[in-house]
Amino acid sequence: MSRAELGPVGIYHRVIVYLLFAILLLPLLGTLIYSIASSWSATIMPSGFTFKWYIQLWSDPRFLDAFGQSLLVCIGSLILSVVLILPLLFVVHYHFPKLDALMNILILLPFAVPPVVSSVGLLQLYGSGPFAMVGTPWILIGCYFTVALPFMYRAITNNLQAINLRDLMDAAQLLGASTWQAAFLVVLPNLRKGLMVALLLSFSFLFGEFVFANILVGTRYETLQVYLNNMRNSSGHFTSALVISYFFFVLVLTWVANILNKDKSE
């Protein structure tokens, strides 16, 4: 669309949007420049550029362990969420649609209690005894599962309402499919976009979670955010490289997921 077709109002709106976008990118751009600066103190621009901070970061075994452990915990909790939440949503929306209002209230309960309070309670429950899990990834997977539930439930519920679940199931059964065949072969492929949105939202939130990880496991199972907190007193260039690497990873993951989702849906 040309500027003549946009008109002065359209051009004004675009300028405002681009300006806001540029303002939001400024801190990230400053962090990026600082992460590749060899020295930047008393001058407007860095005295030189180097990638040694990234080399130092990605050759640090402690960082690689923290990165891998964060991935393991996040992926494990998301798999658990998908396995449990999909059958639950199917049963609620197909057999007991009146329970949806109650589920909308129950699913928000993890956000009703602050993470610090929840962590203290979990320390009391799982700090000792037969279910002692404090300091292990299992307690984080359980915590992250409850945190991811609202994102998973809301995104998939919206998708289920959009595809008109009951009519879709009735049509599949009229063609000879059983209930489970219709659920797996007809309904599940139509939930791809909602499931992808839920997974991306949940992963982005869980990958940056700090409170539960710091209190419940700390350095005994160091995640990426705990590692970043522990390295806050090191070189600012090093921590800037860590922040940019974290942002770039989430950005690339989101981009790849969107590409795969488009390819499958076309």
C-alpha cells in the first residue's frame, strides 16, 4: 500500500507505531552493543568491538549446564501439561460444558497465591520425609506445571470454542468414527494453532521464571535465571551477552514454531 492510499492519518499512525517500536528496542540495542564492546566507559561509543564475551559465555560449562537444565525442566512441565490438560478439556467441553465456568475459576488459583508464599509452603511439604524433592528438578516440573496450566487452558479453550467441538464430533461419528478416533484424528489436528500458542506462551514464561527456581532448588539444580542472578557481580559485558543470548534463543524458537505452524496449516 502506497503513502497516497494510506492518507495522512494512516501515515501518522504508522509513524507512531514505528516510533514506539524503536523506543522499545533501544534498551535491547544498548545491551547488544555493550555485549560486544571491548571497553565502554567514558565515551559515547565503545572504544572497540569483540565477541570474546560470547565465546567466554558459550564455553562456560556451568552456563551450558544451566541452559540445558532450564530446557529440561520447561519441556518436562509442558509435556506433563499437554498430557493432562488436553483430555480434561475435551471431557469438559464435550460432556460437561457447564463446568467450564467453574474451571475458569479453578485454573486461576495458581496466580492467587504469590510465588514466595507458595515456595515456603512447598519447602515445608517436600523438604523432608518420603516425598523430599527440594533441590531436585521434579519439584520444579510440578511447580511449572501448575504455572503453565492457565496459559494452556485459556489458549486451548478459545481454540475449542472456535472449532465448534460438538458439531465436529457429531459429524465424525456420523461418518463411522468412534469417540476416541474423532478426538485424535479430527479434533486434535484442529487444535494445532491453539496448542502452539499455549506452548509458546508457557515456555517463554517458564524459561524466565526465577522465584521458584531460586528458592526450591537454587544452585543444587541451577537454571538459567538462577545462573544469571549468581553472575550479576561479574563483568557487565558478560551478563549482557547472557541476556542477548537468552533473548535471541526465545526469538528464534518463536520464529521457527511460527514457520512450522504455517507450513502445516497451508
